Amino acid sequence: MSPLLLQSLTAFFATLLGVVALSRVAPMLGLTDKPSERKLHQGEIPMVGGIAIFLALSLAAVVWGESNQSLITVNGNDALPVFMVCGAFLVLTGALDDRFHLGVFMRVLSEVLVALAVIEFLDLRVAHLGDLAGSGILRLDPVLAYPFTVVAIFGIINAFNMLDGMDGLLALLVITTLVTFHLFTETAPGFVTLAISASLLAFLVSNLKLSPLVPKTFLGDAGSKLLGFIVVCLLLAAASSQVGDVKLIQPVTALFVVALPLFDMVFTSLRRVIRKGSPFAADRSHIHHLMQDLGFSDRRALVIILGIHLSVTFIGLMLHRANTPEYFQFGIFLGCFGLYSLLSSQLWLVAYRLKEASPSISVKFNADGFLHADGSLQADGSLQADGSLQADGSLNASATLNADRPLIEGSLTATEKEAVTPKPVGTDEISNITPLRKND
């Protein structure tokens, strides 16, 4: 059996075992994701997928790393130990963030420290940007190359982290990114890419509930940051002549490999800033949220998003294979981003209109087991109503009819208030009300 196949199988089954084992202790450690206004899943889901992937990768590295001949080397040195130590640090800080919700400063600091470690221990940095303007190669002064590389690593890690909001999305996105990476660089898959891909396939069995024997889990920040870090390190290594003294791809070409994550991050951040919000604030403004608000099921949204990703990447691959000038590639990349931003902004308007035009009804049980229901019809802003049955069987109900149809700041006339004000419930009527419980 091929050593690479053995490595892949080791990573696959180790990830499955890790997911099953860690999901049992996740509730005790507080590593579960609870539903919220921004998170629409049901029940508490263990956030241990990223930890399981890292442990599987570590096991494969210990067992097969020494004999493997396809690892990426930088300046003649094996880069795997540096990648693994930095990955372990990101997984640890990511898990702490999943558990304790660290502040923005601590999250940024951890990613910047990892970027500094990559630069210092591997001397891996962006030395030039290529011929972006058609006037010659744009070289970076060493003083500028250092912070530019830090920003590049930080940006791509967060770009992948932001897309971890739909079942299967980030895992499939990273797998397709690794495949296209080898198509761009024309290199054979090695230990890192095969082990990560195998681990992600095992994680998809859990995340998409493909087997009743494997519990559903999420990657968590620990997993999403680890995957983004591995991708950016591969791109930096391929775009640097420090790797085997051969530059496999140009810096501008590397942008097409991670086009969709970059598009989503930049568009979402700009959108938040324009709305005078923080670019780091979590909300429902990413591309997967847009697909959901437009009414697409998660599976259809997944196909659409991956289709967009592969389409832009295919354009970059064709330009790369045709030896297209770098400034022309850069122009097309900016054009693709402009088109993406234009379509996204218009689709968000459509999503808002659909949300305003459709009625919404939510029914939930209070902690004491009694039914509480809210309903609103906002097609013209005409009706809002809410009612609840209290524990003692009494009925509270209110209804509001806005005088002007748009539901903005309308008020009621005296006649309208009398028409919609609920009649008092008498004592005899209250005694006939039976409380509704969950099992009813």
C-alpha cells in the first residue's frame, strides 16, 4: 500500500475516533455551540471538530513524518515542525475562544504571534508583489515586507474563519482550495494536503450527519483558524523562491486560489464600516447568511457558494496556464471582486424586501413549559400581535394596528384603538382555559 494512502487513512480514522471521543467530553468542558439569533442550528453542538483534525494530523506526523519525502521545505529545512507548533497554538487559543469568548485583542494577538513565528523561524515573507501595474516588479523593502506578510497571514486566517457558518461549507471550501492549489502549482499532493483532506472528509461525516454512529460536531474557531493558517502557509511557500529556489506561482495568482474567502471578508468588513460598525463584530452578513435569507436551503446554498468559488478559481487557473501578464490577472481579479460586491449588495436588498414582505410566526415554550407565541405580519406593516398563556392560566394578549401601512412609526386613532383592543377576560372564562404544556 502506498505510504501516502496509509497516511490519509490514518488521518481519516483518527479524526473519526477523535470526533466521537471528544464530543462526549465537550459538554463538561463547555465546548458546545448554543443556538442564538445568529446561529440557527438546533440543540447544543460540540465544537471539537478542529481539535480532532489537529490531533489526527499530529498522529500522522509522528507516525509518518520522518519517512515522508513530500513535505514542503523552506530554505532546505523541514517546515512541518514549525507549522505544527504554530497550529497547536492556534488550536489552543481557538478552543479558549470557543469556551470563554475571548476579546478582539486576544484573538488578534494570537494570530499576529503565529505570523511572526512563521516569518522568524522560516524566513518566509512576501518579498515582492510582482508586476501589478505593468511598470515592472513591485519589490517590497524589508521593513515593509515584514508587516505586509503579517497582515497577509492574519487576513487569510480570518477570511476562512468568517466562512465557518454553514454545515460543510468551510470543510468543502478548504478541500477544493487544496485541490486547486496543486493544479496551480502543478505539484503532486504531499503529506500535509492529503492528511488535511482526509481529516476533513472524516469531519464531514460528522458535520453533515452522514452516519448515525458519528455525532454532529462543528469545527469551532480552533478548526477554522487552523485550516486558514495551513492554506496561507502553503500559498506563501509556493509564491516564495525560498522553497527549493523555485517560485511555483506569482503572488497575484495566489489571490485566485482564495478568491471567495477574500471577497467575502473584504465586502463584509467594508459593509460593516459603512454602517459605522466594527469590522470584527459578528453578525449575519456573510455570503452563507445571504443565501439563507434569500430562501435557499443549506444544501443548495452550499452548492451555489462552492460554484462561485470554483468559477473564480477556474478563471485564475486559465490565466495562469496561459502565462497571462500579472497586471492583467490583477485587473481581472479586481473586476471579479467588483462584480461580486455589486451582485451581493443588490441581493441583500432583495433579501431585506423578502423579509419585510413575508409573515413571521415563532412559537416557543417558556422554561416552565407553557406555550408562548409571537406573530407579526409585516407585508404592509398592518398587523402585529403577540400573546402568551401564563402559568396560572390567565391570558395576556395585545394587538397593534399601525395607522400608516409601513411599519415605522405609525400611531393609532381612537377608533382604531377601540377596534383592536382585546376585551377583558372574565373570571368564568379564565377558569375554562387549560394551560398548554410541551407534551400537548
